[in-house]
Amino acid sequence: DADVTQTPRNRITKTGKRIMLECSQTKGHDRMYWYRQDPGLGLRLIYYSFDVKDINKGEISDGYSVSRQAQAKFSLSLESAIPNQTALYFCATSVAGLAAYNEQFFGPGTRLTVL
Amino acid sequence: AQKITQTQPGMFVQEKEAVTLDCTYDTSDPSYGLFWYKQPSSGEMIFLIYQGSYDQQNATEGRYSLNFQKARKSANLVISASQLGDSAMYFCAMRSHASGGSYIPTFGRGTSLIVHP
């Protein structure tokens, strides 16, 4: 079984709808991240969480919110989806600690289309 | 602020040849880590190789090696003996100290590599 799972894997929705993307991990990592990927722009950080009580905005948090329900679960919500939120969304995890080496482990991605 | 630059949107290489994918970075933190990830057409992100700022030797992992030139702030990925399965997007990423004592990774925009038979 995959260590980092994302549901759904694909979603098509309409402008103005509320959407939740879910991420679960079995790696026991404290840190979790949400990224979006757009062609030519690489991965951009939306939100990150270093533990259940710690939530931080990333580079592009406007229009998004998150919830860390447990160590293993980190959800991303689009309160009112708009077409420019069409992208590939990745969840990632890493161990805690200040070492520069802390490889991130990525989920398979969720492809979201907002019509 | 930290920044990662990948200047090659696309690269082509003949099968069995070597190819270098460029990555330059900018950070004021003396302690940082550099990563390369591969993203095949299926979409998943695959970790390839890591280089720490204090590492004396260039990192190697099988056919992947990292040409780390600290003074130039570059961390180029070298793939030797290219294979058709190496065709993918490649991302360079860096983790360095951010506010609050955390290490937040920053990604470059990626390089698309196509390996020709």
C-alpha cells in the first residue's frame, strides 16, 4: 500500500463549488504539505503543517484553507472554486527536525479541473 | 529568501548519452540541502538524489550524480547512459532555514527531458 494517499485522484467541478482534497499518510511523519503544480511553474507551496496544532500559509494560500485532523490526515479545501485553481495538487510529508536533509515523500497527486 | 532557477525548459538527449540538467540556487543560509525529483508522465514525484551544503563530495546514486559547485551556487544533475525511461520532468528543490527555524522546500520550474532512441 502507498505510504501517502490522496483522494480523489481526479475531480471535475464547477465554479463556486466547495471542494475538499484529502491526504492520508502511514509514514508516521509529523510534517505535511500541500502543493499545486501548474505547467511551467513547478510546485508551489499552499500550506504546511508541522504538527496537528501548527498550520502555516505557504506562497499561494489565498482561496485555500486546510485542516489537520490528525497526525496522519491533512485536508485542503477550496471554499469557492474558480477556474484558475485548475491544477495538479500534491500532498507531501517529511520527518520533523531541523536537518536540511529531510526528504519529502509525495502522494500520487489529485488532478482538479474547475469549469 | 531562497530561490531555485532551472533555465532549461526542455532538453533532448540520445539514448546511452549523458545529459546535464542545470540548477542554480540562492540562499543566505549556510546550511541547506538540494534535491532532485523526477516526474514521469504518470505524474508521481520520485526522489532521485540529495546534496547537503556541507558535503565534501558530490552525491551519486546509480546513474545519477550531482555536480555541486558551491561557489557558483549550482547543483546540476548529471544522468549518465540515458535510457528511454528517463524521459520525464525533472525538478530541482532546496531546503534552507526559514523564519521560525523550519526548513521549507522551494522548487524550481522544472526541465522536461526527452530521450531519443
